[in-house]
Amino acid sequence: MSYLKDFPNKEGYFGEFGGAFLPPELEPHFAEIEQAYLRLMRSADFLSELRYIRKHYQGRPTPVYYAHNLSADVGAHIYFKREDLNHSGAHKLNHCMGEALLAKHMGKKKLIAETGAGQHGVALATAAAYFGMECEIHMGEIDIAKEAPNVTRMKLLGANVVPVGFGGRSLKEAVDSAFQSYLSQADEAIFAIGSVVGPHPFPTMVRNFQSVMGIEAREQYLEMTGELPDHVAACVGGGSNALGLFAGFIDDDDVQLHGVEPLGRGTELGQHSATMTYGKPGMIHGFKCLLLSDEEGNPAPVHSIASGLDYPGVGPEHSHLKTTGRVSYHAINDDETLDAFYKISRREGIIPALESAHAIAWAMKFGRDHPGTTILVNLSGRGDKDIDYVTENFGHG
Ligand SMILES: *Cc1c(COP(=O)(O)O)cnc(C)c1O
């Protein structure tokens, strides 16, 4: 492993992207988190507790599965890393348990975060319950109305869901509200970011907590086939499930890496969330990355059928990996995603999250054009959260 050690640099930069642009009041708190993280990642106690949690609570390792029916249909060999079988149904718990364990070792009593569709909120509330910590989740009123089952889950798990009623009453305002609340209680609380985004050290910390997927998958795939896959693919919202899986293969030059982002309803600004394809360098939420922005340079409105992918920015490391060419990025639209969602359900008996269906849709398309090739795809989460939306709007496929 050399890449993971070399990036980012000490200031949290991946090439020109990343960094930490914080209000001065928050600087000491982020420095405290960074110091604790650097110390704990070398602590045998911390690492063994994390290993214990992954094995006995989360149910890791999750399997790698050969999608034999889909592969026969497509004419290429498609494998899934089954993060849908990770406890709470998606990869997000990998970094939430890490962040909460960090908080515990720092002597914090409370986890604070924002959530959009509620996925990060549910994973963090799960982690808080495990550690017996308080959990405060800020969520826009519009999202609360749209994502009722996740709000119920968070409440059952003991979280305090704070409705955000100003401005657009959605994710951006939820971030502002959560930061504000964190500022007033940073001595006893930690802000737990939900992807490889935000100010340093979060993009690095979240990637490293998520790298467990890639390390497992490389070993499992080798054991199953005796070789490495030709291609490794994952969907990209903020980019954490992709970087976690890529981490296992990034030093294997013969393995091609692919990030798949949402093209939504089309190429017009506002209709998609294809940051890697159409974004320009910019700044959002305290870090530099590729960004979809309007004429004034403000973050643009975005759309995807998968609410976990509709973010106008993207992790700084992805922005860097696109520049260097180590990872290729592709965009898949809502219709292709739905088609894959139905096919995977019928042909493999697995209902995937709409986010994950983007990556699998790309693998199916690419596989048809490259018969015989091998593709390992991250099935980042299960689709139970999406079934009402899909069947009410598009039927049963
Ligand atoms: C949140 C989410 C994503 C997108 O987040 P990344 O940080 O890009 O991985 C993808 N899949 C599922 C199932 C999610 O819940």
C-alpha cells in the first residue's frame, strides 16, 4: 500500500482539492478530532475494538457474490460486494461506528449530524445506541415529510430529530443548522460527517474507515477466482462507498477503477447530479472539490432518482483521482437505474438501493460491450427504503 499513505498531504490536500476552510471558532475542534484520529489509528486497543464491532455487531466480512444470472444475461462476469448485508443495510455504518468509537475515546457523549434522505441519520443513530451516546440529527422539514420511515427509524433508535424550517428546508439548511448546534456544544459532542466530504480530516477518516470493504473484497475475490477483477465499480454521491472499495485495488495498476454518478433526467443543469462529468473546481461546506455551480458560483440545484447521490459537490479525493486519470467516471440516468433495479430484483433475488443500482446499471452496459470481462461492483445498500417510491411511481417492473 503506497497510495493510501501518500494521499492526502498533512494539510488534507489531494492535489489541489480538499483542505479545511473553517470558521475560526471551529478550528480548534477540528484540530482536536484530527489529533485524536492520528493517535487512535495507531492504538492497538482502538483497532481491536473496531475489529470486534465489525465482526460481531455489523456481521462483517460481507460476502462477495457472483451474480450468475445477471452475468449470463450480459455476457460478462459481474460480482457484487454485498454491503446490503452490513448491519442497518448499507455501507454507511462502517464509518459511523468508526466515528462513534473515536468520539468515545475522545470522551464525547453526543453525536451530531445532518441528514438528507435519512440514511446517514439512521446509521449514526444505530452507532449512538450501540455506544450509549446521545444523537442529534438535523433534517429539513421537506425531507422529514418525504422520508417518513427513516425518521421513524431514527426515533426508535433513540435519536433526537431536529426539524429545520428555514430557507429551502432541505439538506443545505440541515448542514447549517447542525454546524450551529455543534458550535454551542463542541466540548461534549462530535460532528459526524456522512461521506468523504467536508473539511479535513473527514475525507481521509471516512475513506480509511470504509477501506475495510476493499481490503475484504480483494482477498475474497482472489480466493474465489485466483485473480483480480479487470474492473471495479461503485456509485458516487459524496464518494465514500466508492473510495472504500477502491482502497483495496488502487495500488493494482491492472485493475481499472470506475465511479458512476447520476445523470438524472438529462444533461441540463438542475436535472442531474453528475459532478465529476460537468463540475468545475469550487468550494462547498469547507473544502475544495469539483462542484456543480450556477452563474454566481453558488452550488447548483441537483436531481437524482437516488436521494443519496444528489449532492452538488463530491469528495476531494475523487476530484483528484479524476485529474490523475486513475479512476474513470461515468454517468447513468434515472431510466437506466430503474431498469437495473427491476432486473437485479427479478434475476438475482436482491432488491438494491437506487444508489447501488446506478453502479450495477453501468456494469451491465459495460459488460455487454466487453464480453468475458470481470467486474466487481459495490452493492452499497439494500433497496427496502426505495420500494414504496418505485412501485407508486413506476409500478412493479
Ligand atoms: C448514502 C448512500 C450512497 C452514497 O454515498 P457515498 O458517500 O457516495 O457512498 C450510496 N449508496 C447507499 C446505499 C447510500 O445509502
